[in-house]
Amino acid sequence: MSRMRSLMAASAALAISSSNAWAADECQQSAGAEQAAAYVGQCLLIATDNAATCVATKPCDAIIGEIKRGCSTIRQSLQGRPAMPAEDGGEPAFCKAHLGN
């Protein structure tokens, strides 16, 4: 019974702390399910150390920020080397969209 009360209390606290503004900050809500899935996929491919950010319920800015960090790390590691395809260890094409040339 104590476990049930704990779960109910946690659910109530979550419901109280949630708001429409918080829901709008979810990437899947603000960008749509398809775009959010694309960001999450990119994030999971490139995340350096924070894959927990790579979920559609996080704000798009957080997901894109993680993509940019990962792309920057790859770009820095490839400086001075000839360009190569992503499958050979080069920069993924989507990094250009997030970082520019």
C-alpha cells in the first residue's frame, strides 16, 4: 500500500509541475514527430557523452545542441585531413546543416 501511495504522490507532483509551456518545449510537440525523430537519430549517431539528451521529449534546442557538440568534435578531429565520407570516419552530411561550412 505504501508503494501505491508513493506512486500516486509522484504522479500528482508530476501533474502539478507540468504545464502547457513545458509540453510545448518537447521537440516532438514543437517540431512534429517526423522532425523530432530525425533530430533524435542524428543525435544518437553523433552524441559525444550525453545520449540522454537524444530523446524527443527534450527541447529541440537541447537535442540540436548535442548534435552541434558532436559535429564540432568530429570536425576538429578531422582538421588538416583530406575529406572522406562519413562511413569512413568523416563528418556526417547533416553536420554541415547544423554547423555550416
